[in-house]
Amino acid sequence: MSTNTLLSGPTLPTTSGTTKSVVILLHGYGADGNDLIGLAPHFARALPYTTFYSPNAPFPCEMSPFGRQWFSLAEYDPEFLRRAPETMSGALAAMAEGANKNASYIHDFIDHVMETHGITEDKIALIGFSQGTMMSLQAAPRREKQIAGVVGFSGALLGEAAFAAELKSRPPMVLIHGTADPVVPIEASRLATETLRANDIDVALHERPNLQHGIDEDGIMIAVKFLKTRLG
């Protein structure tokens, strides 16, 4: 299903002037594309033929008047999840409906940049943070043709129960998550890793000791190494 509105947001062109690959950065809840485009120069030094896009999520954020959201988190309670981690699967399932409904925005944007630059899926990678990681893990494995890879910071895999039935491709992934994350508990990435591996997806989980809900320098270097391997 396609949407009637194409996402837009900040872009960092290639340093070489020639685009051979594209990285799409998907921001977290309550932020916008400007939040992650600042990461692009770190990756651009290693990927001179890559153009970076950081689109704004399609909806105004219900909790932040200046931010955007991919889907509602009105019922999300990270404190409850920390007290009762056995409820993790149920909490993620409750958010899966919104992610599934709105993944078409990402599919349309991927199709748009492929057409714009004359490249194929194997030259497209996604980087997500928090809710943007949830959307990356929702969209990428459900595309018919496999993209180059996914980097997911501080996120989760939603709709675990339906994942195997909806799986269409198996892009390699790297997940990076702080062990002290108070917003999305580290258990979410551990559960995601188990599910992805059970479905024959090549995934590596890097736990960052004492890191809260954010991206540190070591995490960026892990992502750079992965993207260099996948996009060359």
C-alpha cells in the first residue's frame, strides 16, 4: 500500500559528487529529521559515494508540539516494563499495529530514492534510533527484495508473533543498545536478536555498558564498520 504523501527532511549529499548508495536515517519519537542528520558526516567520511537522507516522520508528536512521530506511544510505559519485564512481548505487540500501518511511508521513500539515484535495494541501508529502529525493523524484512542492511540503535522489534509469517527478505542487521537505557530497556534488543536469529537473519547485538537512551562514539564506529562492509 502506498501513501499520498512522500516524506521530506534534511539531506547530506555525497562528498564525491556521485551517488552509488543511500543511507536513510529514521529518527526517534518526538524528534525530527534534523536530530539524526548530524550523524551523517561521521558516516560520510567512510562512505564518499553515499547520499544521506533523514526524513521527518509523517505525524505531529502527541507529546511534543515541535516533534514528529511514526506512531502513537500514548500507552507506552517504560517504567512498568522495567518493573515487569515479562510483559515486554505484550507491550511491543500493542505498538505493532501502528508500525505496520505506517511502514508504507518508509517503503515509498525507499522506492523514491532508488528511482531518484538509479540504484537498487542492495545499495540502500537504514539507520534507526529508538522508534526509528522499530520502523526500520518493521519495514526492511517485509520488502520483497533485500536491502543492504539495517543499523538499529536503542530500539525494538514489534509484532514478534507475526514476524515469521510476514518475513519476505533477510537483510543483515546490527543492533546497538545501552544497558542503562531508561526509555527502551535493553531487553527489547535482546528479544529482537533472538527472534531475528530464529528466522535466519544475520544480526549482531552490541550492548553498550552504562549507556542510557542515546548513541555513543563506540556505537557510531560499530555502525560505520557495518555500513562499509555492506555498501563498500
